[in-house]
Amino acid sequence: MTNPDPPYLPSFIFVTGLSGAGISSAMNILEDIGFLGFDNFPLSLLPALLQQEDVEGRSVAVAIDTRAAQFDPVKLMDAIKNLKARNQFHVKILFLTADDTVLLKRFTETRRVHPMARDRAVADGITAEKSLLFPFKHEAGYIVDTSEYSIHDLRRVIEGFAGGLLHDRMNITLMSFSYRHGLPREADLVFDVRFLRNPNWVTALKEKTGLEQEVQDYVRGDAAHDPFLSGVKGMMDILLPRYQSEGKSYLTVAFGCTGGRHRSVTLVEEIGEYLHHKNLPVQIHHRETKGS
């Protein structure tokens, strides 16, 4: 006799992180996909919020960060633990961060005042905020580094993470990338496919991509291709159910090659087709291929 599935719980996401890392943008995206959102929310009002009829049965996102007066990450952590103990929501922490130089540039361009640098340099505020928040960062279930993100990248990542929670499933993103341009920060698993023969050295294939049949046929012609593909499929068959059972809502699997346009794209398309046939929710993102 199998155990019955646990009852569905709506999600409650605490959104926090560094000022300038995109907290308000993340909140807008969460509201767009169906979360009841409260930006710059006073922690003291959380008990009252949980008693509201409009909240019952709804998935909620609350942004609590250093914009709030007397922000205290210890009290926030205590509130999160108490909410988890109520077993009323599936509780997650979304922590947004970015490199110091990126944050400084964003504040300079927008001329906004940093909440911890009202009477001092922005760089000092960034340092103070990191000191206050980074111990709490390690408690977060999902960390997003927005240093290199456009608003479209942020939407893709937030929708993947939160959409899985909203629909009680694990969303999977398959990504191709170029090692020349760096590892994707959001990747959970990374496969290096530079060992496969490179279509870039074939004149007729150089300007094409792994979305085209000729390139795919060339990559598949490598004797190492089929064993590697079979191995990755087998790994997915083992890992995905385990991640799902652990409550993971979002998984990014990245395949990298030198230019990010031939071998990695081919492998992403192949694994994507395999997972689609298993009726798994898959998004495909080819980072270095325009229009994909």
C-alpha cells in the first residue's frame, strides 16, 4: 500500500538580500505570476497578515530587507522558523545578491540613496549591509546573483523557481553556454562537452548553430556522443525524482562548450526532447545564441 501524497500547501516566499540586487523587480515578477505580494513589509505586521482572510489558501511573497526600520535578520529568521512550524505554508527564502561594483554602478546610475548609507558613501553602505545580511544568506534556500542579469534573465529565473512552488512541481531549465563568457551563476549541474568534436572548424558549419540539423548530425557523429548522452539521461532519471522528493522547485542544468553555439546547444536540445517525452516541465535557454 502506497503512502498518500501530502496535502498541498500554498507557498510563502520571504524575499530579501542586498539593496540594488533587484528585490522590488523580483516582487513584481512574483505578483505577475500569481503571488500575493507585499514589498518593504514591516516584520512586526507578519502575525496580523497571517490572520487575514485574503491570505488563506494563497501563495504569498513578502520582501523584508534593510529598507525597513530596525531591520533585524535574527528576528526575521525566528519569524521564518515560527511560520514553518505552523505547517500553513511551504516556506522558502529567496536571497538576491550582486557584486559590489555592480551594486555601486546601479546606485550611481539611479541616484538612489542606499538604505544603510544615508549619511556616508554608498560603498560603505554596501559593506555594512553585507556584514549584516551575509550570515543570514547561508540560511536561504535559493540565492540569485543578479550581477550579469537583464530584467528578462531575472524574470526567467524567478518564474522558474517560484512557478515550481506555485504549481507544486519542479521546473527544469536546460542552458547552453560558452566557457569563454563564464559559468552561468544559476547552474545547479554543469556538463563540459568540449571533449566532443567541434563543428566550428568545419567551414560549412561555422556560422550555423546546434539548432540546425547539419550541426547536430556532426556532433552525433563523434564516437563519444552516444555513451555520454546515455549517461546524462541515466543521471537525470536518478536525480530528478530525488530532487523532487526533497522539495526542490527549480533545477538548472547547464552544458558548456567553447563558443556556446554548437556542441552545448545540440546536447541541450537532445536532453530537452528526452525530458519532454517524460512530460516534465522544461525551459530551454541558449545563452550565447541570439533569439533563443
